[in-house]
Amino acid sequence: MKKKVLAMVMAGILAAGSLLAGCGSKDEQKTGADAKGQSAEKTESGYAKNAKLKVWGSQEDQDMYKKLIEMFKEENPEAAEWTIEQAVVMGADAKTELLKDASTAADVFDFASDQVMELQAANALYRITKNKDQIVANNLEASIQAASVDGELYGYPVASTTFVMFYDKSMYTEEEVKNLNTMMEKELPKGVTNFSMDIDNGWYSSCFFQGVGCRLFGESGAEADKCDFNNEKGLLVGNYLADLAANKKFANQDGPVLLKGFENRTLGASFTGTWDAELIKGYLGDDYGVTTLPEVTLEDGSTIQLASMMNFNLTGVNAQTKYPAEAMLLAEYLTNSESALKTRYELRPGSSTNKLMEETIAADADNEALQALTDQSKLSIMQTSIPQVANFWSPAEAFGAGLMNQTITRDNMQESLDKMVQNTLSKLG
């Protein structure tokens, strides 16, 4: 995605020995120094004694990773003398930074599943060979597919990512938030915006098109020459969005502005991810509400369920790491060990692809956002990972901007949709 990612669902406990030496082949245990014919002091388990690794993560995850790395060293004696450096690079920016110069990038890093194919094609991702079968068994099938290219695994699944609707219960009832038309028709107190979303971000606006059955890059998401957002049903959606953008009860908001609306009680509802849940809950208190995306009723009388894009957060290993076996050991611990998974959830509550966490999340009845996220995942469309998805964000942004400044209206909607689709497909090479 272009502006966010960052981001929903989580398999048996690995046997202790699965994270230790002896699980992989001799080739898997070779360090980069070994491959270059240099000598490297080894532990009894075959790992480099003084490995040096760098880990990328978001600013918000730095404290979590510090704790996890400490736990990793405690639970893996062979890593006791390793130097593990942390640096701030968000998953959404990992592709850009890796492609600048993979040789200076992190050994282990977070990234989004829509980047897999492009990074793999650029030889920036290390093919996961250590304990692959166990990792596949531990995680949801959809997350494994999202992390794979041609049957080979190039990422460790961490969490699913989509968005839900947060709302102020003093403004709307649970029944009213089931349909966006109902919400927009309601008269809220003066100065209160009924609904907001980032309409010039295709990550969000696509939920309307996907809800009516339109698909970006075909049903499989892999047909790079297909996009039908401009068909007859897409036109109905375009007209709905034009009316929404022109409605004074609507605001084009995201990030800090959106959050400020909930804080000041000047916003009734908005689309965003569970990453904002704790802040919104703190602002709204007993009036905190969160649910799946609503239905909308189009001008032909049909009612559709909005269908959000969904992708996965992954952890990857740099193909140019000097310590591939060591990097895989660390990455596997961070994403598949029982202690790390539970600590992740305690420090940064969120979804998980690891089956071990399903019971934990299901039992956390107080986390309404995660419950809504789980439900929304069933209503979502998997975001494609083909490189051409990068061609969609700018045309979608231009379309949303045109709606807001009213250069795109019902009168030129078909032409505008045709242009968005044409610009998405014209960059295919």
C-alpha cells in the first residue's frame, strides 16, 4: 500500500530444538564469511560465534524488538555473543531502502507482502530453507501463499493487515453503522463530521469497487493487463463516491487529523487500521465503537458490502546478508517461537498469522478492534503482490483528489474512471 501499512489472524509450539542448530543442512549453516572462504569461529551448533546482524522495524516497534532480541539471546546460547543492531525503517519503506543498496541494508527486516515478488525478482530476499516445513505448518495458508514465489518461501508471516470502522457510540447506534447511507443521512450535532476516510488513497477507496465485484488485476490478482473499475458497476460506485465527496457531512482525513476528530468529538466514524485502536479507545472511553466496514446502497437500489484490501506483514532475510543461517535463526525466533509471539501480543496487541495465537486472540474479548479485524478479514480481498500493483496508487490518488476538488463529477465520471484504469495499466512493461 502507499500510505499505510502498516496493520489481522495467528500454530503449535516449535520444539525447542527447531530453533537450534542441527535442523538445517550444512549449506544452511554456512555464513557469508564461510562462503567467501574466510574463517569464522563457530559455536558447537555450527553458527558463527560473533555474528553481526542488523534488524529494521518501525519506530513504534523498537522497544518490542529490544525485548525480543534480549529474549532471543537468553533462549539461544549460541547467539550470546552476537551483535544485533536495531534501526528504524518501516515495513512500507523496506523495498525502497533495500533496492537502494541491499549490501548495506538490514539482515532481518519487516516488509509488506505486496513487495514479495518485486524484491524476489531483484534478488533482495533470501530464500528460506531452515525449518521451512515447520513454518508452513505453523502459519495460516493464505499468509504462506502471500510470502511465497513459485512455491518457495521468502518471508516469515507475522500478521494480517486491513482496516475496519471506528465510531463514536454517542453519535451512532450499532444498527445505524451497518449502512453508510444511514450514517450519512443522520443529523449529528453542529460541527461534527458524520464520516471520514482517506478517499485519495486506493488502499481505502478500492473497498467500494471491490464491494461491487470489480477487481484490480483480475479475479486472481495476477492478470496484470486487467482492471475493471470502469465497468457498469464501477460507474455506480464512482457516482456514489462523487456524492460522498460533495457531502458536507464527509471529510477526507487520515492519520493525525482523523485521530484529532475523535479526540475532540468532532467525528462520528472513520476507516482506519487497528494500529489506531488504543488511541481512539482512549479518546472515546465508554463511547468507543469498532466494527466491520458497512454496507452501502447504490443508486440502482442494490446494497453491497464494502470489501477491503488485505495483505500481510512479513519478516524477511536480506539475500546479501553475511550471516544467512544466523539471520534465519533470529527471524524464525521473532515470528514463530511461543515466547516471542506472546511477548509481541503483550507489548503490541495485534493480529497474528501464527496458529498458536488463535486461541489467545479469541480469548481476548476486551480487544474489540481485533475481533472486528478478524471479521473484516473474511470480507476482504487479498492485495496482489505482482509488481504492477505499484502502478495503481498514483492514478487512484489522482482520482480521489479529483473527487474532492470536484473536477471529477457525475458528468465526467465514466471518462475519469477510464483514465484511472488506463493510467494503471499503461505502465505495464
